[in-house]
Amino acid sequence: MSVSFTVASRCGRMKRQMIIGREGMSDVMRVGLFVTCVNDTLYPRTGRAVVSLLERLGVEVDFPAAQSCCGQPLSNTGYRHRAEALMLRYAAAFQGHEYVVTPSASCAAMVREGYPRIAARAAVEGRSRAEVERLSKAAARVVTRTYELTEFLVDVLGVTDVGAYFPHTVTYHPTCHGLRMLGLGDRPRRLLEHVRGLELRELAGAEECCGFGGTFAVKNPAVSAAMGADKTRAIRKTGARAVCAVDNSCLMHIGGTLSREGSGVRPVHIAEILAGTEGRVL
Amino acid sequence: MSRTYVGMPAFPRAAAVSAGDTTLRANLRTATHTIRAKRAEAVAELDDWDRLRAAGAAVKDRTLRHLDHYLLQLEENVTRAGGTVHWAADAAEANRIVTGLVQATGESEVVKVKSMVTQEIGLNDALERAGIRAYETDLAELIVQLGDDLPSHILVPAIHRGRSEIRDIFREHMADWGRPAPEGLTDRPADLAEAARLHLREKFLRAKVAVSGANFMVAETGTLVVVESEGNGRMCLTLPDTLISVVGIEKTVPTWRDLEIYLQLLPRSSTAERMNPYTSTWTGTTADDGPRAFHLVLLDNGRTDTLADQVGRQALRCIRCSACLNVCPVYERAGGHAYGSPYPGPIGAILTPQLRGLTSPLEESLPFASSLCGACYEVCPVAIDIPDVLVHLRERVVQGGETTIRGTRTVIKPAKGHTMERAMMRTTGWVLDHPAALRRGQRLAARARRALPRRLPGPGRAWSDTRDLPEVPPESFRDWWERTRGGDA
Amino acid sequence: MTAAHGAGPGPGSRTSHPSRERILGRIRRALADVPSYERPADHPVPRDYLRTHGSRTPAESVDLLADNLSDYRATVHRTDTAGLPALLAELLARRGTRSVAVPPGLPGGWLTDAAVEPVVDSPSLSAGALDAVDSVVTGCALAIAETGTVILDGGPDQGRRRITLVPDHHVCVVRVADQVVDSVPQALERLSPARPLTWISGPSATSDIELDRVEGVHGPRTLEVVLLVEDDR
């Protein structure tokens, strides 16, 4: 899968070069925004930031209303069969999009790793060939086209300086799925390093899980809280005013813990930092 | 009689207790963080690590897919080299075989090399019931045995004990088992190691029977391999007259050459060394050198049930290095005992429910004892996709389904206590599949947002006891989009 | 059929046979998804990992061996054929050794300079007797540079496994010309699995206290390795 992804992203870069190379740029790049159910419901600000950022970079953003949730919460809790309908819905909603961009590493990882697995498991279970085929086709259609936001910026658009302004001290928490499933590497950092006014503070034990883990947070609350407390301690130690990440679900846990601790450190999605400009700081 | 894992509570309850134990948390944090950094360095020395890892996984997969073939080959070659092979379908049978073999020698004590599998089957208790005393000789196992405790780590069973606790255990209990601790014993690790050396030496010198496990068994040659550090393994493997090795059937590798992969992967993953101090290999018996009688007890005890699960069987690749424990944020806070078996940490969370079956609330809770952060998979030297198997087992817990118990295919019912969750997931799944309904819900919440509490009652407290809830925004993204970009819905 | 035959009257001999068939049957049923035509070799094993890590001249390999041995707290010495007896004598004297265990095939002349009482290994030499011996001097079968390992295979200049285990001081002589390999894969192809092998990488150690390495538990707490450059003669 990582192989096909690399190929896809290379194609994407070539295509963009072709588009830009053409006179007048009549052919504007158009992407489908997968905002995710969490952002849609609880963090619309992040979705709006992605729209504003991408439009500023000359990308046309489309929001298919048929979209909903990637299915990860169901699948990771043991209800994979219930996630199948959501996977088919995702594939149908973004059928016409060559690029799907999402401000969630975890949801992007679900699409890229989880979807092919859902299809594969259906085959192992001995489901009908037609069903397996339907699932595999849906997965195959979206796996190579789905990008986490920072991947899309760095790999497809080829930018690390998005012209952003954010005059605060910030520390960056690399989320587990971004770090270990998508392999985002230093993409988010490179983007943050180019933000004017932003001072990046190193987070000790950055690669350690914050303790969210979806339903883990409520099924094992004591351990989840202990992990969260260790994470927020490290965050507070940086002295940064804000903690940023590529996923609002982790930030909901981190931010909720910080807030309960009475800390003033603000959780902020990377999209909101990158969308800020001198005229308009989010 | 030592403590047992029987009747332990489900993971969240036990883990909550240990997460609140500050001494334990500090001990585990120091130990796991020390080894974590060292492992990373040891692995970084080899620029073909990923290729070794892929080969390590592939050789184990080949073995597992043809396990009957390789076990027969192993049996033939061990027998030809002068060993005797026994087969044990479960713990009780393995214990019976070993007890009988010890009794046949007329001895009433044995020395033991650290062995996970004999912990798994409860061999020491079985021997004790037959009037045979088993002396653990690995330093950490000794600490556990003297402290009447349970192991909490694969490599370092007494990881939950700090140095001063170990000193106290030695001072208090060594005399009950033989040579007492030296006068004025300090808590310097070197002094503690010296105390263990003195305490155990007399036992090594007089032992007539030893019990061991093995890290690898080579089918094509009948060779067994024990990888260790202290030399207690060498003592047990070479001084006594009779050696009994109890080994899980999944420890087989096809060829002598295959060891070139694992003897690179294991030490670096485990103790973060280029090579561990001692590795012993033996093939049957050797005239005038080492034990005159060698017995190999091949153990199933749930391994074939695990093998029957196409997704879960990768857990049988495990070479017990403990790298996954050392990087696991959940293990670090929950401690090993919460996992209720000799196999703690991420690997235990997928191995125990498969070896034992989903037979009690403990086993049913283990697949959920993970935030799915993926650190375990990243460090696993045989590429066991632990998060994937965890999710797979979660399905089995919440939905039931086909599984194999003691060799028989069975359909199990969903575990108790998930009824409400199932109903919730059904509703959630439906709502998410109907965006119009999702929108209605969002609008309802937005209207009531001022009245929504920051803390939840009832089951919601699991979240809001330590975390504030996010504020519900006045307008969902989809409503904003529709309002500003004009309904493309 | 090489069915298990228990040693004597143990219960193992009575019960093992049916369990053998039961376990093999369970395995075959568990593997129902593996096509019946699949042979073990059909399942691919990529062996594109390296045979050695980096390329070195023989001299560099010996240096690496020395570095890695020292890194794990073995003491390394270098000498030639002529210097060996004096070096061994010095190492033993420095230690205050009076009695030294030796394998029956220790090359003549190695210990001629040492004022020690040799205890020659034989099947009648008990563990208790060995416990009273101060040191042991042996050769080896092989050494691995990349891991800092010496390997004993019970050859005539190495003796039974126990003689290098019970005494607290082990002096191991490596003939650098033909006994040093670079890597684990190279070592395995030169070793015979039929012989009992002991791989030694530094003195005995433990990480059992707070996962921190401490040298010196049950095996020899002092390991001295002599890298011997022999004359061409």
C-alpha cells in the first residue's frame, strides 16, 4: 500500500506541474474535503480553516454532503461490519474526486490501511464474491486518493511555506496514527517552521501516545487519564501557549485534560495555524 | 505455594489500581525508558533491520503453515541424537509428564532456567504438590519466587521491584530457601547479583535434574537453543544428569541457517545488546559432556487453537523479546500483573485470550487494553501486527463468532456486558449512514449547547472524571458550508 | 514412525502417544486454509538481508572484535606465538591463580611459563572440584567481530562446557588468522549443530535489576580474550 501511495503522490506532483505549466491556469485543482464526523460536529473551525487555507493556495474545495464518518470508531471497537456501510458511503461520496483531503491523520489512516483490510477480512470470512468485490473496489478507489492535510500540502502541492502567520509559542504533538500509520514524518514540522511569528517548542516524549485511543479513553479510563496527565505535564513544561496536532480527537482528550487541570495552554489543530495570516489570525 | 493468576479481575480494574501506585509507576517508567533508548541504538546499528524483520516473520510463517511437518522432523532428529520427545496437549498433561520424569530419577528437587512456558502451565506448583521443590535460578525469577510474587515482564519478571525492594526480599527470604543473604547487603545491583550468585551456587553444584524452556528448536537438526545473560542457563543445561525442556510447539524453526536471523533480531530487541552474554545450543545428548538424559516436552496448550485463527495466528511468531512491553504506554502505567498471565503487555493482550480462549471477563477485557498507538508493531522484530489482532479479537468479544477451543470449532456468543454498547453502535452506525439524521442531531445539540454539562453523569464519568468535554459549537461544519457556499446537498 | 518412547516408567511414556496424534490432528485442522499442494518451500522467505555489515580488511575485523569485546567488559590482549606463554603466565599471576582448568587438547607450551597447577578436564572432574579451581584457559572454535562473541564447540582445546562455566576467570585464546568471522551468518555456516555450542559475549551479566546491565552473575565474572597472531611456520 505504501508503494502505491508513493506512486500516487508522485503522479499528483506531476499533474500539478502540468497544471501550473499550462498558460493561464484554467484548470484549477479541485479537491474533495473529508471534514470527518468529529470536526463536522465539534470542531467546524478546523474545517473552515482547511477551506480557507486551500483556497488561499489556489485549490478549489468541494464538500460532498453525502459524506459522514470514516467508520474507524466502529471498526476499532469491534464492529467492523457496521463500518462497511460507511466505507461504501465514503467511496461513493468522493467518487468524482481525484484528491480527497482530510484534516485527520487517524481518519486518513483508516481509509488507507483500514479499508483494504475490511475488504480482505470479508474475503477471509467467506462472504460472497460479489460482496467482496464491491468492498475491494470501494477501498481501492479511495486508498490512493486520500491525503491527510499536511501530506497534501507537502507532497502534492509541494509547499512548506503556506504564507501563514501565528504569533505564539507552540508545541507539536505528533499523533500515533500520523506518526506510525501514515508515516507523516517531519511534514507537519516543516510546515510549522515556516509559519511567521510562530516559535516551536520541543515536546519531550513527543512520540508517546496521549492516551486517547477512541473508546479506550472510556473503557480504560484510569490508564488513559494517567497517559493524558503525563502528556499534559510534558506540554506544560514546554511553556508553549498552544499545543498543536494533526488530529482533533487527540486534542479533545489533551485539551479536556489541560482544561480540567486549569491550564491555559490551548489545543489547536494545525490547519488553524496554517490558515492564519497577518490580516486574520484564527 | 506461590500465587496464581487464577481469578484475577478484568484489566481495567487491576490497571486502575496499579496506575495509582506511584512506586510501581516510577519503577516501570525508569526501567522501560532506559531499555527503550538502548534498543533503538542497538537496532540502528544494523542497516538491514527491516529486511531481517521481514525474513524473521516469513520464516515463522512458513513454519506455522507447515507445523506438523516440522514437528515430525524435529522429533525424528531429537530422537536420533539421543533425546526423548513427549507431547503434551495441555498444561495438566505437561505437568504430569515432567513430574513423572523427575520422580523416575528419584530426585526431589530441580533447578530451573527462566521459562515462560513453565509459568504458563504452573509447573512449580504441580511439582510442589508431588513433593518436588523447584528452584528458580534466573535472578528476576528468584526475586519473584522469594517474594512469593508473580512475574510482570517477559524478560525481567521482577521489573516491578526497585533495587531497595529487592534487597529487602533477599534479606528476608533467602534463608528460607538456602544460603541466607550476606550480612549488610546493600541495594547496589552488583551486590544483589553477588548475593544471588552465592545463594544459587550450592544448588547448581548439587542439582541432578534441570528444567528449561527454549528460545528456538531447529527441525532439520534437532537442536535446541537457549539465549541468556547470567549463566544460570548454562549451569542448568550442562551440570545436571537429566535435562527436561518444556517448549511450546511454535518455537520451531526449519533450519540451522534460520538462526542467523533470530540471533540478530532477538538480543538487540530484548536486552538491546549486539549479542547476549551466553547462547547455548545442544542436539540431543553428548557423550561425557552435559546431561546423560534429555527429554523434550512439546506443548500445545492452546497454540493449535491460536493457529486455527488466520488473523490471530501471527501471535505465534513471537520470540518473547519483550520489546513491545518496553514501548507500550499502557503497560508502563498498568504494570504486568494487570494482564493476568505470564504474558503481559501488548503481546499478552493478544496471546492470552487466544491461548486460553475468551473464557472469563479478564480474557475478554485484554483486547481492549490498548490505545492502538502502534508502538508495539513498530518495534516487533517479527512484525506481529498487534493492533490488528487486538481489533480482530475485539470483534470476537463484542460479536461472538467462530473460534477453536481445545481443537474443536465452536461458535461463541458475544461477551456479556456489551449489550448496551452493541445497541449504541447500531444506532451510531445508522445515524452516520444517514447524514440527514446526523444533521438533525447536530442542530439539536447546537440549540441545547448552553445547557450541556461539562461533566457527564453515569457511564459518561469515565470520560469526564478527568477531562472536560469540548464545547458544542453553535453551527456544524456542514451547516456552515451550506449557509456560506449554498447547498450542494 | 519415531513415536515418543518415554524413558522408563514415567507417566509420559503412557500418555504421550495419543496426545501426539491429537496435536498433529489439531494442527492439520487449524491449517485448513493452507492449500494442500503448498510445500514448505512454497511460502517465500526473503533473504535479502546482509551477510555482513560493512566491508572490512581482516585486520579491521580483528579490531572490531576487540572493540566489541571490550564494550561488553571483556579484557582483550594481543600477542604472537612467541609471546603467548608469557602473557598467559602474567594474566594468571596477576589474578593470583594457583590452579587452572585446562582442556585435554590445550596446545603444548601455552602454559609452560605459568607457575600454576593444571587441572586437566576429564569426565570424572566434578562440578564441585571445578568450583575450587581459580581459572580456566581454552582456545575457541570461532569469534564474531560484529557482535564481540567467542564460540566454543567442545573441541580438544576447549573441553567440556562446564570447565568454562564454573571457574570465575576464563582466558580464551582466539587464533585471529582463521578463527575470526565478521558476522552471525558467517559463523553459523562454519559451525556444526551436532556439537554442543556455547556463544560467549562478555562476562556473565544481568539486566534484571531495573533493566540496567550489571556484569557478573553465575558464569565467569572475568573474561579475558587473547587475540593470537601465529607465526607462519
